[in-house]
Amino acid sequence: MDMVEYGRRVQLARELLKMTQKEFAEAINTRQTLISRLEKGFGGTCQNIFNILSLLNSKGYIGKNIFNEPFKVEMLTKKNAGTLSFKKALKSVAEIKESLHENYEKLVLVHNLFEEQVSS
């Protein structure tokens, strides 16, 4: 996945939550200009990713595999919530953790690209 695709996914997450860039930025403790840059495919940090996933979760969405195909965000509903036992929830967290671990190099790339953009 390239930075443009990452930016598209950030924008999709924001639009899913029906937020402006400013509202989205405030919700993940950053600036609107950074959200604009992210959505255009410039930069980003690991913390931004974790904050976006946390925000999605806090609004009742489950963000899976933000760096893998297929990228999937689904609404947590009464129908599927009843099937999520504690064990399954822990398994989901473990899968996300494993996915992030497997994609560590991609996270480093995102961070490095961000740093390059900031310094240029």
C-alpha cells in the first residue's frame, strides 16, 4: 500500500464518522493541517494510526487491518455484539496486534516519509 492509499483510508474513516477535518483532528489530538496532509498521502505517525483506530472503536466501529487488504471497518451492532464473547474480543485484539506487528516495517515507512516531508 502506498501513501496515497493510506490517505484515502484516513479520509474514508473520517467521512464514516461524518466529521470535518477539524473535528477529526481534535478527536485524535492533532491539527487540521495534518489531517489534510494525511488525506493527500503525505506523512503520518504510528501515534496517528493508533489514535484513528481508537477513535473508530470509541464510536462503535471496528477497524481491521488498516494496512492490509481488504481494509475493513464495520459497525458494532447488537446483532454482532452478542456473538463477541470476551474470548473472541481478546482474539480480535490479538489479531489486530499481530497485524500491526507484522506491518511494523510499513509503520516505520509511514513515519520516515512523514519525517522526510516535514524536513523538506
